[in-house]
Amino acid sequence: MSYHRGGHRRGNNFNRGGGGNRHGGGGGKRHGDAGPVDENNPVVLQFREYARELDEKHDRYERIVKCSRDITIESKRIIFLLHTVDSKLVPPN
């Protein structure tokens, strides 16, 4: 069973059409119709700061994941080499 956002799996009723939000038709402003944004607004400035912090956190997380994968790969190589050396040391019967 696959997961699909925005609908129920039963009856394949994922998209009912009509557009707009989940409570009605497509009336009202669209996302691109907003007026100019005041970059000096305290809320906008705070949002930009939160976005910067989240970007830094995401970058740090990605670096940690990469290091973890590199360690895993090197560990597997070392284990493989140890098995190879161990099998060469065992005398045949």
C-alpha cells in the first residue's frame, strides 16, 4: 500500500478536482497575488533569521549523515580485509 497525501486510498479518491482549499471552491487570492513585502518588517526579519537557522541545522545534519556513511563504508572495507587475512592464515586440512 502506497502513501499518498491529500486523499483516501479506498476508492482511489485522491483528487476530487475543483481547486482551492479543502473547505470550498477556488475563490480568493492566489499565492502569487500578494503585494510587495516590507523587508524591514520585524516579522519578516524574524522569519529570515529562523530560515537561516534551519538552513544551518539542515547543513549540519547532512554533514553528520555523510560522515556516518563514510564511517560505515570504511568499517565494511576493514571487516572484509580482516576476513580475507583470516582465511589466508588458516592452514588447509
